Amino acid sequence: MVTAATQLAPADLARISAFADLPAEVIDWLLAHGERRDLAAGETVAQPGDPADFLIAIVQGGLQFAAVRNGQRETFLRAEAGLVTGVLPYSRLRTFSGYATATEPTVVYALHRDWFPELERVSPELVQRLVALMNDRAREEVRGQERDDKLRALGKLAAGLAHELNNPVAAISRAADTLTTHAGTEPELLTALLAAQVPLQTLAPLLALANRTAMPSASLSALEQSDREEELIDWLDQQGIADATTLANGLLAGGLEADDLAPVLSALPAAARNPALCWLELQLSNRQLVRDVKQAARRISELVGNVKDYSHMDRAPGRVPTDLHAGLDSTLALLSYPLRKKRIRVLRDYAPGLLLVVAQPSALNQVWTNLVDNAIDVLPAEGELRVQTRRDGDLACISIIDNGPGIAPDVQPHVFEPFYTTKPVGEGTGLGLDIVRRIVLSHDGRVQVHSEPGRTEFCVWLPLAE
């Protein structure tokens, strides 16, 4: 319900923090030119697209503000009685981008923006207070959006890292399960060999094969590999070996063929041949499983190293001589999952030698992350991303180039402006490239964009270390 603000008492407005200690004639002017609004609990005051025409002072109750992010409405602010919100003098806000809802029965004072010029004549002090409030609110919003952007970037990196870790962790888990099974099978095979009373000297060639380090040729085609497998299965069947198919797979994987096995098998009594080959295949399999575990562990160590290189978590904060190529490589490594997911081809075209700049490494990595992540978003499947570096006098020039659809000419002048975004509501804050710009400027550099359909290039210039 909307009524004249004169339905409010001067004491009601005096309790508003921004209106405190104002002269009585200013309070009277506010009451004469504003309106009182009574809101029911849950009533929507504003929603995306509504014109932002009123300064709102909460006299009683409270308002809850929410934005749509990733398709869901998320509350980001609750304002209680005594606070001022809505549009403020000199604000460029024209429409609301989120929702404002009363949390309980609420009374607000509203002043239309058309009265702001006269308000400045009536009370310059109040206008100064409101402008300071607007600046504080803008700074807080920027900090919050930056924090959200960093969390979103961290979420993407964490998701990619989790996917990358999944493969080696799964390999280690599978190897552990198989080794556990083998540990239970091996005593049975050894017992069978002992029961056959095979002399130790007869087993020596078998032990030698188990310890042989030769591996199968990696150059065999799938057809050649299949032919060899069939030949070994046939030979094992002729020798009366049970489960020839399973054994053939393992023996060939260990680099053994019929010519290797024939001398060993002919020296063994018939009762010992099957357990002997099963034991041999188990040993070869165990050796391969150990190699798999070592390879998976190296991959995990490499991923952890990428995270440390990217975040510089083991180094003191501050500006230090920084290898640009190492930072670019660690960023690409951590974004390898989304790059592979879209089958994006990555081309590195680095200047020869080291390119060192004095910088805060983690801040520069945020620049590369934002630029590469933006390129991934716009590139189609099987697109191309080129990362290029070169020397330009006493500057290093870093270019992130994609062959995506390009940026519209009318959009290009605005891409580095804070809160400017062409993404749907809830999918972008418009701060990613603003953060890039501010980090680069803080390092005495500059950043530019050149775009046309099929080619977009973001160029970053940074002073080279002396």
C-alpha cells in the first residue's frame, strides 16, 4: 500500500542512519516529497528489469535481495530497518538486476529520483552522505563479485583437477584390488608346484622368465597383436593348458611368446605345467601393476606440482622475477580438462628463452586463467587456441588467440568495463576482464583486444625484468 510520506513521523526518518542529525526542515522536506509504502511479508518490491526510480529507506522490517546465478535465485544481502537502498543521487543504475522482497511486514520511505536535483539544493550534506554510501556500496559489491568470480574460477579448476586425479586414483585402486587377489592366489599355485616335486634347477628358467624386463613391441598394429594372441592361444591349447585365453593375454603383455615358453614347459612334468604358467603370468601381471601404480603416482605428483606452480603456494607473497612461460603452462595444465572436453587444439608459440617479468605470480596466473577460460567458453568443439609470446622492445607481449565467433564491434569498446557482460543473467558478472585490466595495470602493463569473426586476440604487454 502506498500513501503520502506525511503518514510517517519525523522521528521515523530520524532513525534512518543516513538521515540522522539532519535539520528539521530537511526532514520535513523529505516527508513532503516522498511516500510511505507498507509491504506484506514476502511481497516483491523489485524484480529484474524493473526501473530503478526510487531511493528506499527502511523504517520498519527488512528487505532481502537476491540475484539469479546459474539458473537459481541466490540471496546476497539482507537490509534491516535504518538502512538506505535503491537508487541514490548520481547513480547510473536504471533498472534492477535482481529481486527485492520483504522479509516481514515492512514499512519503507520512498523518494523518486526526479527530486534528487532539488534535494541537492535543500541539503548538500545529505547528498554527500548518500554519494558516500553509494561509493561504499559499489566497492563492497565489486569486492563481493571479485570474490565470487575467484570462487567460480577455483571451482572450475577444482572440477578439472578432480577429473584429472580420478584416472590415476582409479588406476591405483584397481591395481590394489588385483594385487590383493593375486596375493591370495599365489600360495595355491606354489603349493601345486611343490606337490609336483619339481627340482629347483628345473624351475630356474621359469624364474628367469618371470624376472625378464623385456616388454612387447609397441609398434604392433591391432591386427598383428590379435594374430599373435591367437597363435599363442592355439599353442597353449596344444600343450593342454587350461584357460589359455586368459593366460595368453597376460603372457603376451609381459613380452613372452611360444618360442620363449616352449623350453621351460618341455622341462616340466605335466602336473606342473598349468600351475607354472599361471604363476608366471601372475608374476608378469604383478610387475605391470606395480608399473601402473608408479605411473599413476607420478601423474598425481605432476598434478600437485601444477597446482603449486599455479598458486605459488610454497613461496612468499610479493613481486618476484616470474617466468611467463611457466605460468602460462601451469594455467593450461590446470585447464586441460575443459580444453579436452571440447577437443580444443592448443598451440604454443613461445619466444625463445626465458621471458621474465617482476610480478606477483598468482595474480598473473589469474589473468591467464580469465583469458583462457573466456576463450574456452566461446570456442566451438574442436576449436583452436593459440598462446603466443614475443619480445617487443623492453616489453613482453602475451597473446591469447582463439578462432571463435569474435566480439561484436559495438561490444569491443566495453569489454574491460566493470559489470559489462553479454552473457545471460546469472551466467556472468562482467568482472572477469575488468580484473584482468586492473591486474595488468597494477603491473605497469596494458591489455588490448582485437577481434573479428574467426579470430579474437587479447594482447597483454608487461615490462621485462631488467
